[in-house]
Amino acid sequence: MTAWIAADFATFVQMQGKEVVNSFKLGWQDFVDEFTRNFINEERWKWLVEGFGNTLLITFLAGLIGIALGVIIAIVRSTYDKMGSDLKKRGGIGYAVLAFFNAICNVYLTIIRGTPVVVQLLIMYFIIFASSTNDIMVAVIAFGINSGAYVAEIFRGGIMSVDKGQFEAGRSLGLNYIQTMIHIVIPQMFKIVLPTLCNEFIVLLKETSVAGYVGTVDLTKAGDLIRGRTFSAFMPLIAVALIYLVVVMIFTALVRRLERRLRNSDH
Amino acid sequence: MTTDNNVLIKVDGLQKSFGDIEVLKGIDAEIKKGDVIVVIGASGSGKSTFLRCLNLLEEPTGGQIYFEGTEITDPKVNINLHRQKMGMVFQQFNLFPHMTILKNMTIGPMKLLGKSKAEAEKTAIELLERVGLADRKDAYPSQLSGGQKQRVAIVRALAMNPDVILFDEPTSALDPEMVGEVLEVMKSLAKEGMTMVVVTHEMGFAKEVASKVVFIDEGVIKEENEPEEFFANPKCDRLKDFLSKVL
């Protein structure tokens, strides 16, 4: 009885095995065909390369704009928090100027953080730069301005977490406020915020995937164009997703190494 | 303003409040060139606040401070210029952790006194040799002991060639066995005639080095005298009480 069942089971497994191997062979062939159709034919892989290049370009330039904006805004806001009341007591033009710039920064932060990035991108492309046809530059500016708002808050937190004694030591040497910021506080702030800043960069990389809304051929758009041409969604979209994933994983690994190095050294 | 050229710092009716809390309630003081003023008092008495007001790290809420004949409490005065002449040493050292010892010492002279890198480094190394740390010039602050950090902090202040150095409890954050090395440096400075204002709990240092000891309590100077008389014959009860606890 048991032997019979065992024999039958063996036959079953054998048959199933063949089936699996067959269907795998079939699947592999399908895969190769699909791959060829989507990426090799008409050199469609070049679209992905071009799109990927644009994605990296937009991310990199927007990141630079974001950092520049972020530093300026963080300095204005933390200066206002730290010195505003003192300057107000003293009177004079200094406080008025500082309060004015602080107000502008607050409006900027509120608007940028309160609206979706896609809407900001569309407004940039169709309203503010309506006469421009350079969609990549428009995307760079839109994502840069967007990123600046988030980076500013990261930097502000960093500035505030630099030990107060550092600021006092700089001032007691005779360095003025700006010099103390540039030579003493900001370099230490960068060390504190570096991991968070890198994460913001990763977020930015993924956010640029909506650049296709204004016709920019970034990585996502490139995959979508291939889909439109070959009428098969699986290959191009999974490929796009994998490319993002690999890049993010590489960045994350780098950030982790960086964090460990910063932890190990105190300088 | 006084006509006495020897007066380096003159304090008139100095007041400081933090919100509703009145920390300094009118302090008058005169610090002459070469003086070593040791300020003592219980914690919370306002002695550190007094010191920090002298270079305007805390902005006074009343009274005037004159430094080398200029009223530095006047908002129109560029305090940064005067701070170059007033060194400060902190309880927590406050060395710049992202710079080597040498860079810590040269940033002030290079950015503010217009010295070349070579000049500034030469002075810095001479000063480091003086405190026995020249071989650590390329180290970072985190690689030094507390006593070494404080010695560097002192010569960092000296590198600006100041007319006075303010010490805010310079040995309070140190392990006991490191207090001596820092006090030695301070004593040698005093012997060379450096004007110093020192907030400290080191009564031995006060007895040995001070030209005047000042007791601050409840935001006013309760008693001041030359060290021998100060410790031998304290007049006010608060000081007698304080000395009986710390000596």
C-alpha cells in the first residue's frame, strides 16, 4: 500500500519535474524574447541610458541648488532665532532687515512644504518658465527649490545642535558673527547633518521620477516610452524599478559607511 | 572715564537680568594692568555671569564697562575689535574639534590680525613649546586629555596677544590629577605680568597668585581684599560661612 503510494508519488514528481523544467525552458525563452523586444530592438536600451543620465543630472544639480538655498535659509532663520531679540532691543536697521528676510524664508518654507512637488513642477514649466523649452533646466530649478526647503530645516537643526560653547569660543577670539558661522559652526554642522543630508539626496533621486510630467525624458519616462512602443509593461517598468533600487542601495550603503566613520572619529 | 592709564577694565554699576531673575545687582570694579583678580563665590552667585559680561558674551542690562578707555557697553562700539584684546578660557575648553591644535591656534591671528600662515604657525609652535605640547600640534582636540586641552585653550588665547585673559572656572571640568598642570601654566602667566581675571574654586591658587580676591554673593561684591587679609580676616558673615565650607 505504502509502496504503491511511494511509487506513484515518484512518478508524479518526475512528471512534475519535467513540466517545471519544460515550462522554465519556455519561460526563459519568453524572457529572452521579451528582453530583446524591449531593450535590444531598435537600440531601446539607449533610452534607458539617456533617461538614467538625465535623472542623475537633475538630482545632482537640484541637490546643489538645495544645499545652497538650505545653507542660506538656515543661517537666516537661526540668526533670527538667536539674535533677533537682542537686535530688536538695540533698534536700528539691522533688525528690520533680518526680520524681513526671516519672513521671506518662512513664506518660502510654508509654500514649498505645503504643496506637492508635481504641482510645483507644473507651475514652473507652464507658468513661470512658460517661454523656456529647456525642460531639464526647469526640472532642475523646480526640484532644487523644493529640496532647499527640506535641506534648510535639516541644516537649521544641525546649526542648533552645535555646542553653544563653540560659538562663544569663536566670538571670544574676536571673530564676528559671520566669520564664526563660516569657520566654526557650519563645518561642524555639516558633520552632524551629513547622514540626514544623504538621505534627503536619496529622496530627491526618487522624487525626480515625476519629471516626465513636463516631458523630460528621465529614467521613469524612458521606461514608460518603451512600454508605449512595445505594448509590454512588465519588462521596462521592472527594469526601471531595479535601476532605482540598485542606485538607492548603493547610496544607502555609502551613507552607512560614512555614518560609521563619523561615529568612530571625533574630528 | 578715569585718567589713570593703568586701569585696564573699569566696571560701573553692572547689572544683568535673565528675564525676571536679577543675577547681577550693580557691580563696580577696577582692574589694573598686571592684576590677577580671583573671583570666588557659591554657584549661582553671579560670578561667571560677571566674567562673561566683561567681554559681552552676556550683554549687560545696566551699567557700563570701560576697556582701555572705551565704553564697550555702547552698542555703537565694534566689540569684535576689543574682544581680540580680551582672551577667554572656558570651563569646557571649547577647542574647535574639527581643527588640529595648530589650526585652533592660528585661525584667530590669521583671520583677525592679518598674520601670514607661516608667522602664525611660528608663534603657535613657540607657545605650544611653552606648555610642553609642541609635539601634539597636528593632533585633534579629541586626542588630548582634559589638562592638555585646557593648556591648548590658554595658549590659543595667548596667540592673539591679548591685554587680559578671562578664565571661567578653568579647572572645574578637569580630573583632579590634571588640575595642577593647568594651574602651573596660569601661575607662570601671572608671574610674567599678564592681567588675569579668574573665576575659580581653587583657593590655593587665589592665596598664592592673586593680587586681589573678590567675593561675589547674591549679585553684588560682598568683600574684596588682598589675599592674605581676605582669607585671614574675612569681615562679612557670608564670606566667613563660605570660607569655612571650602577651606
